[in-house]
Amino acid sequence: DRIAVIPNGINTRLKPNENTVSGLKETIHNSISIPEDRTPTFFLFAATNPRLKGLRPLLYALRKVRDTSNTDPVLILAGTDKMDGYYRRLINQFGLQNHVSTLGKLSGIQNALSVCDAAVLPTYYDPCSRFILEALAAGRPVITTRYNGASERYEHLKHGFIIDDPANTDKVTDALAYFCDPDKIQLAHNAIVDDNLVAEVSIQKHVEQLIDLYNAVMAKKKS
């Protein structure tokens, strides 16, 4: 009863830059080859430590979705300028060259979020990923694991998908396949807007909760 949990918050006022977004779109479309009569689903993965954040099981799942469904998932990688040779080999081994686009380190994740359909982070450990909160604030469905504190900020199958274990590639596959359906993307987006998650994950909400806690402590000391 002496513990108060105040979730992390982000700056929700940052907006995408049109010129930067246009450049990102060009980079992505120049790096993949999807037939013009197909509509790909773009998943954004952002991390400086791809291993810890679950890139390996994500690539396994991406291959399985591509091979077992009539969809065209595309994974956009952001957050680091250095992609380990292991992942390059894995991408080539799985034949995912036309399904993976690497953007490197970005100055603002909101620009990349504006060109994707959903955010994915099958992390093995994360106290509370700002990336997932940024995605929710941008109205994007999110996929992460119960090892990420940010999974407590949204509802499974309403605003996104929550995976129990990133090592369970079948579940990661299910999550990707789920949001390859544009109707489910739209339903999740509507729920995020209707439930006003942008306010719930804001730094303003975080500060308000801090102030409420300080006031409660002060009032108790005076009583």
C-alpha cells in the first residue's frame, strides 16, 4: 500500500514532417519489390538492440506469414545504422529481401510511424517501451510482449496484440497475420481514438499523476 505505479509518458505533440515522410516513403518503395496489384502491410520495428527486442523471431514469423497466407507483409527496420551480418544472412536465407526495408537511425520516430500500418516489438525485456507508446499516440495498432511494460497500456485484440513469449514464433506469426487484415487495422485504430489513448500515454498524464501523488503524501503528513 506504500507503492504507487505511475506509467511512463511521451511527448504527444510531435508531428511528422512532410518532407521527411516523403523521403522515407521513397526509400522504402525503392528497397522492396511488391507487384503493383498487391497492397502490402507495413510493420515498423524500431530498436537499437535488435537481438534483445526480438528481431530474430520476428523474421521467422515474417517468413511464415509470407509463405502461408495470401498477404504481403513488409517489415521496416529503424533505430540503428548497423545491422548485424547475422540478420542480413537470415533475411537472405529466408528470401525476405523484398519484404524488409532498413531505414537506419532516425531523428524522429513519428515520421516512420506515419508510413506504417502497425508497430511491432516482440521484445524479451522492456520496462516500458516508448516506441510502443509513440505508436499508440499515432493511432497505430501495436504488437509487443508481456515482457514489455507498455503492454499494460492497451487491450489485447482491441488496440493491438499481446504475445506471452517472443520465443513462440507461432504467436508472433499470428500477430502479424492478424494485422495483415486492413479491417482489423482500422478497427484497432478506431478503438485507440475512441478510448483516447493519446491522452493516456502522454507526458501530461504522467505529470498529473505525479502531482496527485505528491499532494496525497503531503496531505497524509499534515493529518
